[in-house]
Amino acid sequence: MFGKTSIKVVQYGSVLIISFVLIAGLAIPLSASPQSWLEFPIIPGLEDKARNLFFHVPMSWTAVVAFFVSAIYGIKYLRSKNIDFDNISVSSAGLGLLFSVLATITGALWARFNWGAFWNWDPRQTSIFILLLIYGAYFALRSAIDSEEKRARLSAVYTILSGLTVPFLVFIMPRMMAGLHPGALGDESGKGPLFETNMIASNMRVLFYLSLLGFTMFFVWLLNLRVRAGKLELQQLQSGK
């Protein structure tokens, strides 16, 4: 899917960036009155739990990217009937599901210590739960169809329709309803760290965007590995016929 040199750059870059974010995000101390970039300000009500921002949100972001990539390659498959595009689409959907699970786990931990319970049926928690059901059903559909061509065609249609729900469930619905997450209806603190420039300090913002970059590169690396594995699986099936 990618050249060897390019994927090596992505591989090592993602590992280095995520490692840096992990170390810096956990090691940089909090201060009520930061005097340098090597101190994070204390966010009232969050304190040390604010460090989860560097991991939970990028995981959610990566899941969205993966679902969009899956839908794009679903469209490409329908236009070309190239089975390689189906392989990329299903590989990306699988990674999207993986990152959705990771985002749900880190979000549940955050919710437990901030809101008193692992699950509160907040609009964002509800939306990601719906996404888990949608893409879980996608893989159930694929496993129920034996014909390779029919499976690829139906999967492509399904992932395109599913991809259309992602912006609504992730970006629109949680802002239309009252909830506990930043950016919910009636929230005056801001639109969330992706859009509100005053929500987090500059040094936290730099680390946050580095995390977004690192997790996106990590997704590209994993996608390349999964696509290559999918090609090998397909070749083994075809040779066994």
C-alpha cells in the first residue's frame, strides 16, 4: 500500500511521537501558576486526570479517520471492482473499531473519576456505543456471506452508509444535546479541545496536536500491516481452491 521507505518513516515517527507524548504527558508537573513550558496549569475539576486528554481524544480522532478511509475505499471498490480496495476498506474499518474500543475504555476511566461512574449515557458515550454496534454489525455481515464478490459489494455499500453517520454521531449529535462532555448543548466552557483555542494551555495544545499526529501515523502503519496480511490471506484462499 505504501513504499518501504515511506512506511518506515511513518512507523518510527509514530513510535517516537507517541512515546514522547506518553512520557511528557505523564511526567510534566502541574502547577497553579506555571512559570515555564515545562509546567502544565491545573484545570479545575480535572487536575491530573486532564492528562487523559492526550490519549482519549486522539484515539477517538483516529477512529473517525479510519471510518472515513473505509468509506472512501468502499466507494473506490464499487467504481472499480478491485478486490484490493475491499481489503483496504475492511482493514480500515477494523482499525476504526479497535480505536473506538480504546476510546471507550479511556473515556470510561475518565468518566469514573470525573463523573462518578464508568458509564453515564452521555451523548458522546451513546454515540460511540452506536458506532460500535454499527461496525460490529458490519463484520457480522461480512462473516455471513460466502461469495467474495457479493461480500465485497454489500460491505462497500454498508461502509459508505455507515461512514455517512460518523459526522452526525461524532460532531453533530453530541452538540445538540445536553451532556457532560465539553461542547455539549448549554456548555459555556467551549467547543472542545479540537476547536476551542482557549480551552487548554499552549504547551498542552502542542502536546495534544503531536498526539493527534502520532496516532494518525500509527493508524497508517497498522493499516499498511493489516492490508498486507489481508493480501496474504486472500492469496492462500485462492491457492487452496
